[in-house]
Amino acid sequence: MTKWVRYTLPAAAIVSIASPAYSMQYLSIAEAQKQAFPSATSFSEVQAGRVWKAEAGGRAVGFFIFDRVVGKHLLIDYAVALTPAGAVHSVEILQYRESYGGEIRSASWLAQFVGKTGGSPLKINGDIRNIAGATLSSTHVTEGVKRVLSAYGNRLR
Amino acid sequence: MAIDCGNIRRAKPLLGTFVEIQASGASEADVNAGIDAAFDAVAKVHRLMSFHEPDSDVSRLNQFASSHPVSVDPWTYEVLRIAIELHFRSRGAFDITIAPVLQALGLLPGPGEGSRDVPRARTAHQVELLGDRLVRFSGPGIGIDLGGIAKGFAVDRALDALHGFGIANGLVNAGGDLAAFGPDPQTVSIRNPVDPQKFMCGIRIRNEALASSARRFDPFRSDETTNSAIIDPITSEPACAIQGTTVRAPSCVIADALTKIVMIAGTSAADLLEHYRAGALLVLADGDIQISSDLKDQVSLAA
């Protein structure tokens, strides 16, 4: 029989685990390039820090574009992989930063992210926490992909 | 024998949110192939069940199922079967035929958008499953939206995909609806629905799913929580007695759908939760928290 237990949370208890900022590094640019084009043997920069041409055996297998979208409280690094014909092959989130008002109030919360770059292995039993409770809109990334496609889709050959 | 790689964690924009998948306990090649297959499964659910994609099963049903039976993918058929069962068990609190109501309220695009004459749902019994993956609506003016259940189903299918690659530990998080498998328990931080910048509690899960619903929160536009995006199909009014809820269940499709029912029915959903072997945490209008007795031991309220 399901019974309910009622708690009154003192305001202080909530504040003590407040987290004004959250950041997550998923993949580095090099890792994301490998993910998008596993067969590629080289990635040559077409536009510094932004566009790479993926090649295998001297033949272009696609293009890799790094971009960033800024929302009111979010900064998201992502990458779009295009086929040689200029169609979207894949979209991958590289890094995600969520901060409110630019304030960093909870040093202990942020401390868990120190040194956690894409290269350092993480234990499955999360040294980095899993977050639930709000659906973050991905609209800005979707719009960004469209911009990338219209800017580069027909231009890269 | 291949050496196990560390935990790999990746994210893609899917289902209108960010879907994050992490896995470990297999070779790096298997973990990456498993994560790719898991993202593919989520993308397939998106393709089949999106209200917005014109070629999705949902759009084809909304367009044609009132006039003739429409053939759908086995996954869509399965979600419809679960949704109809939940409709009856919740006495109408869960209703996929809410689409015309959401359109009238401007929460979904469509012809009735902004209409003052808000229709009523409570017609899920008019969605007829004819067998052989054929679906028909028994009357005109019926429209379905699987937004309250498809995300959870996608999480379950993604976990299946990871299992297929012999991965030992996996976690799929689709914007807060998540499920995990593997020997180690995972702690999930739950945002405070009243103040989403803050975390309210941690919940430990192991081989189970957790889904959350809250009054609408959109960090791109505003810090403020607004009126609920959950509409009570019985009254066509936003649900506002509960500020937010988190449900733990054996599968994410059930956890996802149950959050909508708990937002409307509150603690009176106890029997239904028990039927699905689920537990829930509710944040009440006055900020107090109620936790079902079976979930209590998994929750740490303060760090």
C-alpha cells in the first residue's frame, strides 16, 4: 500500500545545494571529428578553428563545422558534419555551459568539473552528476544548424 | 580481449531537447557503436512520433485515421497501446487526444490556435487499435499528441540498443526523462520546480527510470516558471495544484506518462503508481514535499 510522507524543506537546505552554473564537456573537436567521419585519414582546416575538410585517401568524405550558440543563459558548442554534397550528416554537442547571470556562487558544485575534459575518463558512477527536472530547449542549436547549412551547404566543395 | 574503455558521454539535439547518452564497460569501439545505435533509436522515435514532422506516424494518423485505417510502425503501435491503457487506468487523466485542446490553447501549432472555444479531450477510447499495426479514429475532429509519453519510450529503446552491444553500464537522459542500467547505482540531481536554478534533492536509481514534470521552465527565455504546460484533459485547464513531480518506475515510458497523471491527480494517483510498481515525489503548492513511502529511502533531500 502506497503511503505518502510529507516534508517541509527549510529554505536553507535548498540553498545549500544550489547550483547556479553547470557545465559539461562531451567531446573535443578532434574526438567529434573522428566520431563524425571514422574513415577519414586527415582533417585539413578550410577556415581557421571553424571548418575542416575530412579526407580519406585524398578523397573528400565530408566537412566538419564547429559553431557556438548563445542563449540567455546557455552557451553551447556543437559541430555539424556535412556530406561532400552539403547535406547534414550528423550533429553533436561538444560542450554545454549553463550559467545564470554569470554568477558562480557554489564553488563545491563547480569543483566536480575541474579537470574533466573530454580526454579524462570518467567513472560511470558519476563524478559528474546527472540532472533532471527541466527540459532544456534545443531550439537554438536547431536554428544554428540551419544557419550553418545555409552558410556552408552550397559553398564547400 | 579488448580492454574496457572509460565512460563515454555524448549528447545530441533530439526530441526538442538534448539527449545525453553515457556508457561504459565494453571496448571503446563497442561503446561508441552502442551509443550511435542508441541515438539512432531516439532519432527513429522522433521521426515516427513528432507532432511537427509532416511525415510522422502521428501526422499521418491525425490527417487520415478519421477516414480510414492507417498502418503505423510497431513502435508507434506499442506507444498507442500503452497510452490507451494508461487512459483507462487513470480515469481519463492521461489522454493523447489532448492535441486539439493544446492547439486551441496555443501550445501546439494548428488550425484551432488561439481559439476561444477550447474543445474537450477524453476521447482516447476513440483511438482504435485494429491489430496488424492498423489504427483508426472512430470519429472526426480527433487529433493525438504523443508528447507526454514518446520521450520516455525513446529512452527505453535507446537503453535496449546499448544492451545489444554488451555494454555493462548505461544511462540515457532525454531532457530530464532518464533511465539507467548496470550494477552501480546512479544519483540524479532534481531541480527545484519552484526555482529551477537550484537543486532540491538527489535520487539514487539502479536499473530503473526516473521522469520529471514541472510547471513550464524555459531557460532560454526567462528564469521565471510560468503556467503549467500540463493540461488537465477533464477540465481543459492547466494543472496547478502540484508544482512539480518526479516519478520512478521500471521503464521510462511509464515514468514519463505517470508524471503527467501525478501533476493532475496528485496523491490520489497512489493506486495507479502501485499498479505500475512506481513511486513519486511531489512538490506541493506551498513548497512542501510529499514522497511515496517506497521511494523515500532513495531520496536525499539535502546534500
